[in-house]
Amino acid sequence: MAIAAVGLSACDRRPAPLNIDNRLTEEEIAAGRLTPEVMWKMRRAGSSSLSPDGTRLLYAVTEYNMAENRGITTLWIEELATGQCQQLTDYTSNNHSPQWSTDGASVWFLSDRSGSMQVWRMKADGSQPEQITGSGNGEGIPEVEGFGVSPDGKHIWWVQTVHVAARKSSDVHADLPRSKARIYDDLMARHWDYWDEGDHRHIFVAGLGDGLVTGGTDIIGADAAWDAPLAPYFDMAEIAWSPAGTMLAYTCKPLTGTEYAVSTDSDIFVYDLASGFTQNICKPVGLTTHQHDLPGYDKYPVWSPDGSKIAFRSMRRAGNESDKERLFLYDCRTAEMRDLTASFDYNASNAVWDGERTIYFIAPIEATHQICRVNVDDGQVEVLTRGDHDINAFTMAGGRIAAEVCTISMATEFFDINPADGIMTQISAINKPVYDAVKMGEVQKRWVRTTDGKQMLTWVILPPDFDPAQKYPVLLYCQGGPQSVVSQFWSYRWNFQLMAAQGYIVVAPNRRGLPSFGQEWLDQISGDYSGQNIRDYLAAIDDVAREPWADQTRMGCVGASYGGYSVYFLAGCHEKRFKAFIAHCGIFDFDSMYGQTEELWFVNNDYGGPYWETHNAVAQRSYANSPHKFVEKWDTPMLIITGEKDFRIPYTQSLEAFTAARVRGIPARLVEFEDEAHQVFKPQNSLVWNREFFGWLDRYVK
């Protein structure tokens, strides 16, 4: 590979480069096994896009220095004809979110090289970097969290934090600047992993010219106490320029307080630059409710090439984050809306227009993610790709498709996909040194008969060098979500190949309540956490346990979030199947969870309602089957892991479970991360997590 000679501008204030040396040691190569340490040496690729002529692939790579406990992201270009890769940015600053200019001659990107994260532009060979937003000194300037340049290159939108409400006591009582209280009159005091201190993300728009862009119009409204894009993920893909660069479509949920906490009713808004007028296309003025009845999530607008239509994802049911993601089409001239995937029983995401008559998208199908396309005129859907893989993102240009693809045995790599026949060709080998050195276990695709006579796809991952004449310890993996598919995903937190490499057979069922098997299969779990999906878990582990190479005397059960709930519930009804449990950020007590979590639409939908609705049969069944009510049946060692900043399933749920286990005399261990939330992201924390995870299993299962 070649590294571009990156020039420095007057605004450049980068520190010494972060040392990145993630070559495998001789011992790691000799062992030939995937370990947590080896996994953290892998390069993580993403944020890819084809050049306008389809000849080059622009992407980002993140690498980590374990000793420094941090990573750094660099930008790259691959010439697809030759496979030659060029590094555009160095290791002195973080650079991400790269975007091509319309002519392919330049690259726009975010960088913190001036002291704060701002928009920059450079030539496509990495030369002549130029700062676009901010003051240049990084002091007192809000950081840019995302951006988009209009197709004509005349305007730019960006997202930054705006202080819009008095929540801190030092704001409410200005004469007490050293006070440390937060004050609320309504709900949503905290969200996901942060307290509401009166700050929200807003979209700004400004013209592009010579010099720095330092002003801009807040199109959300200076006093608006809501976010665009939506909290808590702030996905910049929820914002899109029109092809002419005259309008901006974006996602927003303009609600506050309790109304916000119980609702998923986000909409698509269109802002006109010339007039400053904003229109809600999901609830247009002058049309009756039944004409545009869109009370659920409406997100991710994508303009047609001629700007006459907007495709977006829509959920029909209010308060349900896992309703079917329908691909909707809005006609900007007539305000007519159509569901393009009404006859397609799967979700649709990552919509990309190909001309005016075809939209490509990604759908989860039987525990994989495939590229599909729909004819705009007749709604006919064709599944383009096949195979056991996850296509997580893709772009189109120059008559070709470039996709980000992973499997249970491979982290993200880039593939070229032929739009004519869906044939996939790998075009990158970002982690080849790791795959050359370590052995992966075989991944089996197994269909298990459930207790109600259905067929359930279950992945079974075998240890490397598997010998069917031997007996192996077995792990049942319980998926979170609760409605997240157990697909061909590669995870740096819950990695099936990492578990198999430690000598375990991993059983990962797509139990009831998971997408990619139709809406009926997905919906079953809502209001019935303790029902058929729990029986599906047991059907999967019992089926594999009958194999001669599965040791029924050495089985464990692990899971996070809803998977953590599953662990707690199974601990009270597993009938001696398991020798150890591991629950990460699991729900333990439904009653207290209702008052501790933040987005109440989630528990209202999944439990059926609040605990005080004594005449609500669905809700009362949920609360009657809360795991904490079956603790008297617990008899198995349990490791409990949680993050102090987790406000979705607060760490107090884990403390309750740990207290119950120890008071009952059950061997238990609590691992609490003070600087993590619902997931564990930091490098050294991850190694602690893995050492505790496998240490517990090795002690009680292996």
C-alpha cells in the first residue's frame, strides 16, 4: 500500500501519531487460535462509498492501541481495477465519515486535527487538506457530529449540539454556579447513556464559499427541545439532500417529556432552502388522518434521481420499534404515498435508487442479510443475492455495487456485486494476516423442530479442529433485542468464533421474536417474554445435546439485554440442564424496570403496559413471569455483568439479581463497568469482559 503525503494547513494542530503495531506475535501465530487479544488487533472497516464513476472505493479503517486504550480512524481509497490501496490520512488525528465530491476529484470528511471535530476537504489523493467548518483553533467551537454537502457543492448541512433548556441547577439558579443538581418537571431525564442537561442535536445549513463556514441556520429551531437525527443513535443517514441541492429531508420526532417517552411517532420533514419553509410529509396540512396514518417510526428519506419522489422506511404500529420496516414512496407533486413492499414479508433498509424505476435495499431473510430490488411501478420484489452472509451496507455507481459484507467467520470486508445476477466477488483483504494465522470453526446451519411444530434455524459453531469422536462443552446463546436477528454477524463483543476457539460448541437459535422469518414469527414475543421463545431456546439446546459429541453434563447459558433476561428466567426453569449462567445487562425485575428505564414505549409494547393496570391481562401475565419471582428455584452459579451508564436496562437490575443469588447462597460474581453503558466498547474493558466471561465458563462448565 501507499501512504499519501498529507500536507498541513494553518489550522492543523495534530499531536504525535498513535502507534499502531498490531502484528501477531510468534506465540499467537503458533497457537493458531482466535483470542480476545488477537481479535482486538483486527482492523475494522466501514463507511464505504463508490466514486461517482465506480472505479474507486473510499472507506474508513479503525485500529486500536491496547496499551493506550484507544483507537484511531484513517481514510483509504482502493483502485478497484488494480486492487491498489492508498492511505489518505495518518495516525495523528481521527478522520471519518468520508464523502465523495460530485466530480470525484475531492473527498469531504470529518477530522479532529484542528482540536475539535470539524468538516475538512482534501484532494482524492490525500493532498491539500482544507478546513471547512469551525474557527480553526478548536476552542469554544461546537463539534460537528455529521454533515452532508449538496450535490451542486453550494451548501452544506451539519449536526451539532445546541443548549436549549435549563436542566442543570447552575442554569436554573445562576447565582449558584458550583451546584451539581439536575432538575426535571417531566420524563426523559436520561436517555440510553446520558442525562438530559438541556442539550440537543440540531441540523444547521449554510452556503459554501471561500474560507471557513462559521455561521449557519438552525433549521430545527433554536428553542426546539428535540433531536434531528433521532436520539439515541443520531444516525446521519436520516438526513438527505435533494438532487438539486435546494431541499433537505430529515427525520425528527418533535415531542417532549412523557409524550416523547411513550411514542415512536417520528416523521419525515422537508426543508426548503429558498423559503425557509418546513413541511411534514407524513402529516401534511389539509389531509385527513386516514390518508396519512403513520403513527410509528418513519425514517431514512432518500430522494429519487429527479427529485420528484422520496423513499423512506415506515413502521405502521405506534410504540413498536420492531414492527415491519416498510419501504414507502412519497410523491412530492401529488402527496400520494404507497407501500412498495406490501406483499414482501421482510424488512427493507438501506434504500438506494437506480434510475427512476428501481430501488435496491437490504432485507433480513432466514438469518442472513441480502440485497433486493423493487420495481417502483408494480411493487415486484426480487432477491438479488444469495448465501450465508450479512450485507450490512452498499453503494452503487458506474453500473456496479460495492458492499460491506461479514459472516460469523469473517469481519467486514468489501465485495463487488454484479447487479445483473448478484454474483459476489471479494475486493478487499483487510484482515488477511489474522485469517492466515488462526483457524475458524465450522458453522453449521441446523433446522430444529420447535415444541409447536415449527422449523427454527439454529447456527451451531464448532471448535477449530473439531473431532466428532470427542465430547465438547456446549453454550446456549440467548439473543438480545429482543427482536434482533441471529444472523451471520461478526461481533467484537459477542463473537461466536471466539467462544468456539476456547473449545466450546455454540448453539445460537433464531427463536420466536426474531426478524427474517416473517412478521408473524417476529411478533410472537411481544407481551409473551416467558412463552414460546423460551421453549424455542430449550428445543435448540436439547436438539444439539443429543449429538454424541455434545457433553450434556457440561452446558452453559449466556446472553445480554433480553438475552440477559432469558438467562435469569431460564435459571428458574432449566431443570438442571446448565452448569453456569452469564447475564449481561439483563432485565431481572419487571416492576422496577418499568420505573427505571427511559423509553416507556418499549416496555408498554413488550410487557403490554404498566404494572398498575390490574385489569390488563397481557401486562399482568408479563409481570407474573418476571424472573425475580422464580429466584427460589435458582441453583446454578451465575456471572452478572453490567455498565454503570446503562439507562436502558439500568445497572440496578443487575444489582438486584446479584443480591438475590448471594443471599440464597448461590456462587455469583458481579462485574460492573463504571465507564460503559449497555455495551462494552473500550479496548481494555473488553479484555476484562472476555477474561471474566471465559474464566467463569472454564471454572464451572469446561
